[in-house]
Amino acid sequence: MIIAVASGKGGTGKTTVASSLALVAAEKREVLFLDCDVEEPNGHIMLKPHWHKKETVRVPVPEINREKCTFCGTCAEVCAFHALVVLPQEVMLLPTMCHGCGGCWHFCPAGAISPGWREIGQVEEGSSGKIGFVHGRLNVGEAISPPLIQAVKERIRPGILNIIDAPPGTSCPVVRAVKGADFCLLVTEPTPFGLHDLELAYEMATGLGVPCGVAVNRSDGDDSSIRRFCHNNNIPLLFQLPQDREVARGYARGIPAIEVRPEWKEHFLALLAFLERGGYARCAN
Amino acid sequence: MRELVVLSGKGGTGKTTVCGNLAVLASNKVMADCDVDAANLYLLLDPVLKSSSPFYGLKKASINREKCMGCNLCLHLCRYDAIRPGFVVDPVLCEGCAICYHACPCGAVEMIEHLAGHLFLSDTRYGYLVHARLGIAEDNSGKLVAAVRKEARRLAEEEKKELIITDGPPGIGCPAISCLSGADLVLVVAEPTFSGSHDLERVLELAKHFGCRAAVCINKWDLEPENSHALESLCSRHSVPVVGYLPYDESVMEAVKSGRPVIQECSGSMKKGILALWGKLKTLLELR
């Protein structure tokens, strides 16, 4: 089973919820935690894995043989991403603009371009107690994260509980992280920002055909706007975690929420029970 | 004219709250919201929409089945697995590279305009706000960020404003990169947590990578003063000044809940912190 934890708005508590869920679930079953927020991965700060393996992730990029190049300009013409500039005596590649589509090497009439590779980040694998752990780290300065997110997701293990910590937002990196999940848990906070971005995240997950449910974090007791949203869209409001300064301080020092508040475990046990009995399949409509 | 870009790396550290307060304090400026995935600044500024324009991303492929002879060349060439059986293009997976368009021997592939979002201009009691909404699941966030910044710049020039305040996206990827290139100052809003420190370092590296001057504001600094000291040492290692300290203040959530910039109703120490931050930013930006 693949559970994605997403939010739209950043900082609502995705990592807090995902890491607590992993810890509670690992008491009874095999769990793999996949941190797909490759721009700013933080799951390792909460779960403190021991690393076993590190692999470089590369994307295809043109390699230009200047001796064969006739500077005809075909490559720059076919490149939709403006990653190639051809001058009378020079070809320039802007590597971070390149999407690796292969148009330039396919169409070069002089056969001067061949596919090469460029590193965009690393996938690191390890374990934290009984929890398997994988995350990606995008190299600073790289613009395109989805291929790295894909590389993290290639480590998904069928037959066990896979928990994906998604990046914030609603555009391509989030889509890549959430696509193919069995269920998406949307973590929000009871503010206009939280609600606004919850609506967007819900639209994103629904567009991908992934059923979702909502968890409220930092609740001050007045979650009526979120409750209404869930009711109107017929999605379950699974649990509410109260605003708690001690939990915030624990988070600050890398201590998972359920270690600060063991009584919160019941929320995660209830969520696991909900997932187990396939509650999400019924709310998918 | 100067441009101040507010970034954070980690989400939810308080970029929009800080921007909302700067919007109240700064006169003679244009506001821009470049968090095009999840734009929130307008929720604080009570805007009146003045105009809206469509934003087109890269054209996407579409296959005309009448012309297609089923040679499979497009399927073979597409690196994004965007061509489904039956020669139907998946618009989410298609990145618009057009390799199929150029390669198709029967001219069956057309590249069609693709509406990827909207660009908005609104008036607020604190001045103009340029904002946008990227369509769900779109991949043109960097391009839309550039369009928002360009519009803000045009407007600021036309209206002879001395400052653009840009609320940026979280992360360090495509939209963040598009947001900071050419900015006069990047203000990074950081929080005193282990995650906040980890993420701050990556944003500071990003700013350095692109040759941008940076400054840091520590939000909720008193939540974990020890971690705040660690953020200070991190900043000094990167030769970046800490220009603001904002306290952990529950009235911030109240203010956000009621959709108002916090400075209008917060406690004394919060107000002082915001005023001091704005004073330092003015100096760094050489504003009057």
C-alpha cells in the first residue's frame, strides 16, 4: 500500500504526520518511508536513519562533438526549452534548462550530438529501527526535481506500507510524488491559507484519481471551515492534532510528535485501521 | 527601483506573513506573489481584482488520428511516456518538447496552445498586487513566476515605484530559481528548528550559486533560542546578516485567521520586531 502525505501549503505538518505515522505503523508491520521533498528533505531529521547506500541520479543531456558540428543551428531550433544556443563558431548548452528530451541528438544532421549524462542529485537509503528509509537530495542550483522524485519512488516495495512525504505545492513535483498512491492524506491548518491550499491539493489528488482524507494540524478548536470543506466534498476528516507548544519545541529539536505526546498514537492507529479496512475506497466515489 | 524577494526553503516559516507586514509598512511599492502553486498573499491584503490574463505554457502535442499511420515512431522517441496506446497524448506527462512533432513522417502531430494558468493584477489599500494561479498539475511554474515578476516590474516602472516586494515559493527548485535571479536582495525567513536550519543552508547556497545578496529573518526565534543561535552561526559562516528577529506569537495565527496583516493587532514585541526588520531592510536596499 502506498500512502502519500501532501498539503499544498508548506509547513502545515506533513513531515510531523508522516514520521509519526511511520513510527506507529512500524510497531506492527514493515514500513518504508520515502521522503520525496527532494528540494528540502527533512524526514531524516525526525527519523534519524543509519545510511546504507547512496546512489547518484543522472538525467540525459546532449554531448556535443565540436569537431563534427557544422553550426547549422538545427539543435537550437528543435529545442523547445531553449537549452541550446548556436553561434557562428560555437554551440552553448544551458544544462539546467535541458529536459533531456533527445530532440537535439535525434535531429542533428551531422551526427555531432550524442546522449550524455548529468548528475542532478542523490538517492540515499537507510533504516531507522524497523523503518526502511529513502530520500532524494536535489543538488543546489538544479531546477528540475521530478526525475529525482521518480528515482526515490523506484524504491517502493510492494506488499508493505510505503509512506511518501510529498513536497509542498500543487505542480509537477507534487504530482510526481502523489501519482500512483492508493491514498493521499492532506495535512492542513485551520487558517485561510491552510484552507485555500487544501482546496488546491484536493483538486490535484482528485485529478490524479487518488482518494484523499484530511488531517488538521495545530488546531485551536475552531476547525469549522475545514470541517465544512470536507463535508461538502464528501471526504473524511480523519483526525485533528491540537496546537501544542511542546510538540513545536520537540519538532524544533528533531523529536517526533508521538514521542512528545504518546497519547496522539491513537489518532495514527485509527488512521491505520481506516486504511486497512479500505475506508478510502468507499470515499473515492 | 529595487526588488526584495522573500524566500524560505522550508514551507510555512512565515514568508507571506512577513510580506503582508512589509506591505503595510512600505509605501511607494508594488507587491508580487510568486508562490504561483499556492498563492496566499492576497488573502491578507483584501484585494479588488483589476484585470486577469491567460498564461500559456509550452505548447503540447496532439495527434490527428486521420493523418496517423501508426508507425510508432513518436511512441519510441517520447522520453516522458506521454503517448498512450491508441496514439493519445497524456497532457500531464507531455512536457512539450515537440520531438514527436518534428519526427512524425505524416505530419499527424500538432502542437497546440496550452492554457497553464492566469496572471492577475489587483488593487489593495496597500498598493498594487500582481499575482497568479498556476493550473493544477502544471509544469510551468518557473515561467509563470518570470511572468509575474515581469508584470510587477513593468507596473513599478510605469507608476514610478521605488520597490517591488516579492513573496516567493518554498523550496530551491525551478520556481525559487526563477524568483531570485536578478533580485537586489533575498530575504530568507527561517525558523529555529533542525529542519529550518537544514533548509536555510540550502537556500543560502542557492543565493550564492546565483550571485544574489541575502539576508535572514529568524521567525519564532524564542521558540528554541539555542537553535536560533545555531542559525546565527550558520549565517555568519555564509557571511549573511541576520536582519530580523520575530517572536513566537499566537496573535499571528489569530490575525491570519481574520485575514489581516498581523502588525495591525499584535503584541508589542512582535510589532517592534517587524519595525526593526523593515528599518534594516530599508538600509540594505538604500531606500529613503
